[in-house]
Amino acid sequence: MSDEQAWDARYSEENRIWSGKPNVELVAEVSDLPPGRALDLGCGEGADAVWLAGRGWQVTAVDLSGVALKRAAKHAADAGVTVDFQQHDLEKTFPAGEYDLVSAQFLHFWADFDREKILRRAAESVAPGGVLLIEGHMDHGPFKHDGHPEIHFPTPPELIAALNLGDSWAVLKATTHPRQQKGPDGDVIERTDSTVKLRRTA
């Protein structure tokens, strides 16, 4: 099974996988930014992209799953906003252009996956003065995938070091924080997530 087929199968398990609401940290970190061009990586069912478009951003949103992208397009149409949805395997192809905001919210995968390569490419797409916002997990939470390779969830300092972006970037935030999440059995647990927010200065 290809990665695309795996994600299509995951999204096909239910009529809606995610909450339909924008990620909390995206809202917290982006609300004060002036709208411009935004790139949403791993957009899933489109809640973040639709929220950004509703606030005046010109949004390009990318996912590997065609099933997810169809749902995202319907979500945008229902909300009356325009989003450029594109299907990409980000390890192989990447949307063109420069962006004032590049957002990667929980860009994880349980198979072999070069996340740092994709995030370095994401950084290259940030326009001078723009922001790269990366939200990640620090643990599996309630969604441990038994039988799959163990995932290393880097700390914010580890991620920044791995990106090796050089001197033309300023670290605006690099922190971990707790988050409440409902697991597949309906129980609410506390897990730890990470936020890395960087501004390209030149």
C-alpha cells in the first residue's frame, strides 16, 4: 500500500476524522499577523485553511490524500471562501511560490518519513519577513500505532538544529505545552505538543 492509499484509507474510516475547527496554536500564533500569502502543509480536511481564508489570507493548502482534499474543498465551499487545494507527496513535489506564512500542523506519519527534509523545503518557501509555524507532537498520545516503527518526536531545540536554517532566521517561540485530546475510546487525556515559530529576517 502506498502512502497515499494509507492516508485515503485512514480518512475513509469515518465521515470526518478531525474536529472541523482550526488548530488552537495556529489561531493563537497567527491571529495578530497581517493577512498575506499562506501555505498550509498537511491540510487534512481543511479547517486551518478555511479559517485562514476567512481572515483574508490567500491560501494554498496541500495534502497527500485525495479523500481529505475533497472534504476540504467542500468545507471551503460551505464556508464561502476560496482556497487553492493541491495534492502533493511533499517528499517528492512541493507547491511553487513564496509565502508570508507557512504552517505545518502535526505533520507526522507512522511510516518512514523525512519530516525534516519537508520542513527545510517549507522554510525555503517563506518570503523575507514571513513566518514558519511548526506544531508537533512530543508523544503518541492515545494513538499508538502498534506494529509500526517507533517515531522520534524532536524537541523544539532538536528541530531547530535539524533544520539548520542559518543566521537569517529569528526564533519567536520554541516551547512545549500540554493539550487535552479525546482518544479513539472516547477518553480525554493530556498529551504534550511543541510549537516552533520562526521569522525569516532576510
